[in-house]
Amino acid sequence: MKNLMEQMNEEVMCAFTACGYDGKYARVTVSNRLDLCEFQCNGALAAAKEYKKAPMAIALETAQKLENSPVFSAAEAVKPGFLNLKVKESCLADYLCQMMESEDYGNEKTAHPKTVMIDYGGPNIAKPLHVGHLRSAVIGESIKRMGSYAGHHMIGDVHMGDWGLQMGLIITELQERKPQLSYFDDGFEGEYPKEAPFTISELEEIYPTASGKSKEDEDYKERAMQATYELQHGRRGYGALLNHILNVSVTDLKKNYENLNVSFELWKGESDAQPYIPEMVRKMKEDGFAYISEGALVVDVKEETDTKEVPPCMILKSDGASLYNTTDLATIVERMENWHPAEIIYVVDKRQELYFTQIFRCARKTGLVDADTKLTFLGFGTMNGSNGKPFKTREGGVMRLSALLEDINGQMYRKISENQTMSEAEAAETAKVVALSAVKYGDLSNQASKDYILTSNGLLLLKEIRDRIYCIQL
Ligand code: ARG
């Protein structure tokens, strides 16, 4: 099936050749002034040089040839020589019908399937998902689905944040509350209980409490750092606690992602990269890339052409503890070893762009990836409140994703119920579907890298999706 772009290109090409111009000038692109037209062709400007004519004259001639086109409802020549194009509705309708009748809606699978890993979601264990995590999940999932649809082997990895100071903080707070637990007894050699010593709601409360305490109490913070270090260096009881924390959190996370209709092939986390760290570090040192600077182990990643400073990539902290960088690099080793991806795409908040520049350069320089493995950072903007600042709850905290979804669901349900044409159950089900579509549509209709404003009650989104639905119905 010929896609729409091909059909448009052919049509404009015919117009160009009919007027005696080379068809190579007839390239149609998506308009960069969507307020004026849907598509455009700038070919007259380029052709003007070859034919020594005014671009506008060429544009006018070709526009005239397109007057009764079955593809375009409008083809307008505008100064200095653009062709502004609008697709005919009957052409769109035919096209949609053809899509419906074709296998896979007319999409042809690639002849060169690649293995692509996509790192998205990125929730932090024991911290609730907040609206910031929504974008990564929604954008990442759609890229993954598009990739699979095109015939690539897409592997989504949730890459949980489960290896940093937050783990040490939770362990420290648990020890404060329940010091008698066997996990804290160094001499304990038996089996640890199968049952976690906390529930998900307790866990969600423990982390902020611990984090708050560590900001006020130096000694507490010291202990949390020590616990992090010991966890990372194989203390048995802490490893068992980490497993409990992970199990409880993953069950909860899966529920949350299911509500978003988002799923992952791999449920790996930063902690899974741990076994790859020692060998990676040893090799970086042996090859002369990693050196000690102010106590920490670093690799230089700046390049001559840099216009902004790119600081060295830190591999280990001065106390030998690994950090966000270490696990990300070791995860690259793990991914290369196990899945040999041709590309790894990271769907992460754009504020981490410099960080990923460091990571990618370090991975290349130290040979963690093959020369032809692509590393792509897909940074997204923040979701802002109506004041233009990162989205917060009325109390000033970060809004939980579940609260946002419930809020939008509720609003939609009320709107649907007002009509009183549906049963309660049907209204609830419809509300769920439309609300989720609204959230996703709101996210995906915005350019990923741009920040955007979400009204606190989600109504803006609902209005937009409702308008869209009306359009489709018409
Ligand atoms: N957990 C991180 C955060 O909340 C995102 C992880 C992104 N992925 C990665 N490989 N670093 O900021």
C-alpha cells in the first residue's frame, strides 16, 4: 500500500514534470506552519536556480496543475515560492479505508530487524510514582510499540532505581524501628523470613521519614551511608532486606503500570548491574582510562569541540561506593553481554542530558559498546502546573501518579454521569478508558522535549480529547 506521503509526492511530482521541471524538486514535507497548511513543498525555490525563473512563477504554475487534484483540496503558491498543501478529505477517507483492509494497516515490516533496548519508566523503589514518571512510561511505551510494529525486536527495561542511598536510608530507619530483626544481627546464619517485615504503605512512609531525618541529623545520614556501602559490599542481611523491598515494590509498581497499559519485558534494576561492576572497574583502570581525582575514580570525557564544560565521569566515590553512573555503565555491559542491542534508547527527563552525555562518552571511550552500537538519549520536558513550574499538589508536594489518574477518572465519570444515558458500570468503564486516553494523548501530542502545562484538574486534556473524538466521529 502506498503511504500518504508517497501519494502526495507522486502527485506533486506529476505537477512539476507536467510544467517541464525535474520531478526531483517535488518533495513534500510536513508543514512547519501548521496554522497555515498541513504539508508543504519548497521545491520551486530550489528549481528556480536551475531554470533561472522566479520561484513564485514556478510555484504558481505547479499550483495551477494541482487545482483539480484528487489528493489535495488546496495547493496554494505563497511568497517567496512555497506550495502550501492541504489533503482532501475524500483522499484521507479512501486512505483510511485502504488501511483498514490491509494487513497491519498497510504497514510493511522492516527488512532489517534490529534488537533495540529501551530504558524507560525508571521508577525509584520505595518512592511512589509521581507525575514525572508518567511521561517516561507513556512516551517509552509508544516508541516501543512503534518499533515492534515496524518489525524490530524491542526490549523494554524498567530499570528501577534500587541501588542508591535510598536503600541505605530505608535499612537505617527499619533498624531504628525494629532493631531486633535478624537482618541486623551480624552473627545470624539461619534463613531469613520469607515474609517482608513491612507493607507497601509502611514502605512508602519509611522512605520520606528517613530522608527527612537524614537532612537534619548528620549521624543518621552517616549510618545510612554506611548501610548503603555494606549493602553494596554484600552484607547478607541487607541483601535479604533489599529483596523484600523489591518484591513488595514491584508488585505495587506492576499494578500501577498495568493501569497505564504499560508493560515491560525486563524488570531489572540498578542492583542487577552490581555483578558487572568489579570487572568493569578493573578493566577501566588497567586500560588507563580511570584514574583517581580528589579521592574518587574518574574517566575524562571532555572533547575538544565541546562548547560547554563536560566534567569527568565519576566511576566510584572516594569511599569506594558505586553511584548512579556506575550502575548505568555496568548496565550497559550487562545489556551488551546478554542482548547485543544495536541501539539502546533512554527515555529520561531532559535534565539528565549532560549526565547521559558523560555516560555515553565514557562507554564508548572505554569500549563497553561496539563502535556501531547506537546510544540514544530521548529527553522529555517536565509536566508543569498552571503556574508554569513543575507540577505540584495543593500541599506543595509532587503529585502521585495514582492520585492524578484517580482525579481525572473521577472528573470523567462525573461528566459522563451527567448525561445519565449510561448504566453506572458502563459509565465507570468508559470513564477509565477516556481518562487514560486523555492522559496519554495529552502527553504524546506535545513534543517530547518540551515542558507542558497540565491543568490541576485535567480538564484541559479532557476537553482536547473530547474535541478529537468529535472530530473522528464527524
Ligand atoms: N530512576 C531515575 C530517576 O527517577 C531514572 C532512570 C533512568 N534510566 C537510567 N538508565 N538512568 O531519575
